[in-house]
Amino acid sequence: MRFAVAISLAAGGARTLDAQAPEPSPAERATVARAAWGRASASQRAGLLDSAWADISRAYAAWSAQVAYAEAYARFAARRGDLFALERALRRLASQEIGGGLARDTAVTRVAAGSATASAALAALGRLRDADHRSRPRELLGDTAFFPEGIDADPVTGTLYVTSIRHRTVTAIARDGGVRSAIAAPRAASGAAPGAAPGAALGVAFDGARGALWVTTAKLPHMRSDGPGDTVRAELLRVRLADGAIVARWTLGDGTGTPGEIALSPGGDVLVSDGARGRLHRLRGGAGTLETIASPLLRSPQGIAPNGDGTVAWVADWSHGLLRWDLRTDAVTAVATPDDAALLGIDGLRRWGDRLIGVQNGVSPARIVGISLDEEGRVVRRVRTLDRPTMEGEPTVGVILGERYVYVSSSAWPFWTDQGERRPGTAPLPGVIVRELLLAR
């Protein structure tokens, strides 16, 4: 979800821990890098290019897996004619399979030509957008105003539930193509809790055991307004499957955040992330009160993937990479990530067996990644690119249906400004398009 995270991307690399010199946390490394990045920006505006380069180098050294810093380091190195620094950055980006935009930078191309290693790495980056697409597209709706974001499914019937930011609802799409609204108007539905119409629908979770949908909503400028009196808060909704009635609603925090993903733990807890406020929320099964979890590591949490026994959930934080949430203690810790793996900018996150599947839309080009962890889920062992979606829009969130991963590939963020206005010069809006990827064991 792009709107809620208009911040610098960051993700950390794991190194050997020294007992005398503890590894800085992702938050600590990001703080150092952001401070250096801010000084570099000020120096560039003042024309102090040597000072800018020094601070860009500091930001890159502190947070080398951050694609924005890495690309800026490479571009600045090229403009300075520093082939050694450029080669270093290109090799790292090529190993991470991100940073494809550098292949179109004429200065980078010219300087990289002085090194066979740099040229090979740049050529590898240029091929990223031409990688074979392993998924196939499927149009669910032709409605170009829909603005899809979240998705979940009934694993028995195969019905997909897709949220719409603009329409402020969830649409159910049956396997046979039948379409219906999954949320009835709050005042008209039998048994509905009183209150205003919900805001932009973001995350959705199917809960067959309780006959419910769980939906997160927020006030966004991209949604259609009900008029001057339209009062919208960031909320968690419980919607009855039988008739679409909103039977319960909880305000998330102070109501001004942007909650995105929802996940259900095996024990029935509802887990919610808020990318704008950097918080996690938890509604325990059978409880009526929300709990809020804060941590310095939470800057822009997005996807949540619980394990099989409900003791741990992994959280994709757009800025700080992959995190581990201990659901017994509510401790949030960083998952150690090797230097050749970039896990920043992940939106949707799901668990499939002993692996995590993520939609990484915060890198260029966007991709679907498979993440293998150690037995305790504290260390990333391997990251593989599973798919690179064609750009009908932006990929956001996916759901696992048997051996298939079905993900929204046409969210309309690239077509709108953060103020909710159509971006000039962009292509016609896409409909609701998902891509279906066959997962391999």
C-alpha cells in the first residue's frame, strides 16, 4: 500500500554478531542513514557536491540494502567518474535482483563500460524487466474506478474477496464469475451496528469459522466521498458473511492511521498493521478490546503472516525489512537478513508451508518473492524471485489457494497522486486484474 508509506525505504543486512560489539538494530542503522541522507540533500541544494557525496556514502554504508540509497550512490558515483564505487553498488544490486532503473541511466552506462564486472552487473539489471513471467493474468472486473488493494479467499468455494479503496467496499467474486457486494450499507442492513459508512477498504480476511469477513478501512483522498458530512475513521470491521451486515467496528488508535493488512492467527486472533502510524493491533479471539503493539522497529508495517501454531507472526515492514512478532510476549525483533537479499518494500505477506511469499512493490522492478527461514524463523536463509508482474498497475497483496498464489496486480497507486488526483500523463486506469502463480515445492 503506497499511500500509507510515503517514507524512505530501508531494509537491513545480517552480519556476524560480535559479543563485544552488538549488531545495530534496523532502526538504529536507519536513523544513521536517514540523518546522513538529509545532510546530503541539503548539501546538494547548496551545490556542495563533495559534502553530498560524503553523506550519500555514509547513508549507503549504514544501510546498504536500502534501494533508494544504493541507486543514489551508484548514480552519484557515475557522475563523479568513480568506477570502483559504481562497480561495488552495481554488483550488490545485481545480486539482490533490484535496481533495474539504473540500466537506463546514460551516465551509469558510460562509466560502467570501463569495467567488465560493472558492465556485466548493469546488463543483469537491464534484464530484470525482461524476465519470464511465470504467472498468468485473470481479469475479475472491468470496472476501472474500482481501485483494488487487498484480497482474501474462501478456501472451500474459491470465492475471492477484493477490497476497493475508491468504492469503499469489498466485492465477492465467485469461481463461476458471479459478483456481489460483500458489505451492505450500515444503516440498511439487518443487525448492523449504527454508524457512518466505512472509509476506503484496504485489508480483508475471510473467517469461515465465525462466518465473518474482517475489513480494515481508513480515510484516504482517493475514496469517493459521501458529501460534506462524511466522517471516516481508521477502523476494523467485522462483517457478517450471510448478509454483509457490519456487526461490530473498532476504531484503530486515534482513528487517523492507515491500517492495511489483516491476518488471522490459528487461535482466532485478528492481527492488523498500520503503515502510517507504525503500530500493530491485536483483537484476541473472543475479546472485545483491541491491544496496540509499539516498537522502535515498527515504522511502516504491512503484511502479517502467522505460523501454524499461533505463537509467532512475521511482519513485513516497508522501512525496516522482515520482523518477527512473538505472539506470546508481543516482542518484535528483526529477522537477520543476508547482504545479498533485499526485503524492504514488501506489502502483502503470506505463509506457505515453511516459506513466506511476499509482494515486493517497493523496489524496481516489482516482484513476488519466496523467503526461506531457519527453523525458529529468526534468520533468512534464502530469497528467490518467483514472479515479476507485468505493470497493469501495482501489485499489492495475494492469497494462497491450494498450490496457487493469486495476487492483485492492478492496484491504481501509480495513476493517482497522494492528494487523490489523477496523475497527468498516465495510461488509462486498469480494471481489477489478478495474476495466478503456480507455487513449486
